[in-house]
Amino acid sequence: MPPVYDDPEFFEGYRRLARSQEGLAGAAEWPAMRALLSDLPGLRVVDLGCGYGWFCRWAREQGASGVLGIDVSEKMLAEARARTADTGIDYRREDLEHLELPEAAFDLAYSSLALHYVEDLAGVFRSVQGALAAGGRFVFSIEHPIYMAALHPEWVIGANGQRSWPVDGYLVEGPRTTNWLAPGVVKQHRTIGSTVELLLAAGFTLTHLVEWGPTDEQIVMRPGLAEDRERPMFLLVAARRI
């Protein structure tokens, strides 16, 4: 079965997203992600689920010595390669479910909104841990499990007239099917606790855990972001290899 990002309907919808058209500047959570990244000069970087390669190119602009971008989608990689003219960036097609990385080959592993599609997250964490040099950093974002567990795609008005966002079985982990951009998209729901436990078991020390919400300034610029203060959309994580 082809990856969801190679589904024509999904890919066309993804192409229209602000983060696809504007790059990192179009991702509301990017300033918070950027704050979790220290200086990059001289670092060897791997981007898991690199998409169009926006972060790969940014990392090189910040002085990274080399970047490997990995994605399972041929369509995403084709876009990334078409937008990149830098021999310091290499793109590779690989399924994160079967991730194989060279030992101690990187100083920073990064992933944006890709790992919540992975069933064997423990395996990914182990692979990343082995691929990082001592003291290497791992920074990633996933769809917040509260957001993923929402029962309804829109607000529900309760008997008291207040809006609510019902949550369906937050503690019941496993696949969740949604119709985001295309019908039948499968994501893997895990609690925050389970995600952190898997990270610690793989040999990481947790340094930051951010339940992302928009700033006042962002809401002024994009009023629709105000609802993300009612239920967080993204979970941002930073860790260090022990």
C-alpha cells in the first residue's frame, strides 16, 4: 500500500497548506520548535519525515555541516529535490517503520509532524538513539494526543451553552482513522505518558516538553488560531542522548 502522502487526493490537499506554500514560516508552531534548537554550525543533521525539505535547507543555512532528509513519500522527495541545490543535503526514501541509520553519525535528529503515523515508535526511538553521537539531541513534534482523540471535528455546544471539544477514549491507545485531507488516514494515538516512557526507555533524557499554543501576536495575525488555546494541536519534545 502506498504511503498516505503519495495518495493523489491527500498530496493535493497537503500542497495547499500554508506550511507547504510558505515553508517553516507557514507553520504556526515553528517559532516554538526553533526555540528548542541550539546553534547548528558544524552539526550533522537527520530530518525524519522531511517532506519538501524546508528544515533540511534551513539547517544548512544555519551552518549544519551536512543534512540527511528521509521520507517514505516519492512525491515529497521529488518536491524536496526540485527545491534543493545544495550538495550538503542528501534525500533518501525510507519507511520510518523500518528505519536504519548509521551508528553515531549525527549530532541532531529532527522530525516535524511525522512520528504520529508510525506504529513502531519504540523502534524509531532506538534507531535514533543509536544514530546520535554522545550528547546528541532529538527534537520532534507530533499531533497532540488530546487533539487526535477528539471525537468530533468541530466544537460541540453543551447544555450550558458553552463550547467544548469532546475527547474519545484518550487512554485507549492504537490506530485512529481520520478524514484529514483524504478519507481513511490512519494515525497512531498514544498518551503523552506513553510517548515519554518510550523515549526514556530508548536511552534519552527529556529536556523539554511543550504543549504548544499560539501567542497573542499570532492570534492577532491569524484569529483562527484562538481555538488552539482550547485544546492543544501539537506536542513538542526535546531530548538528549544519554
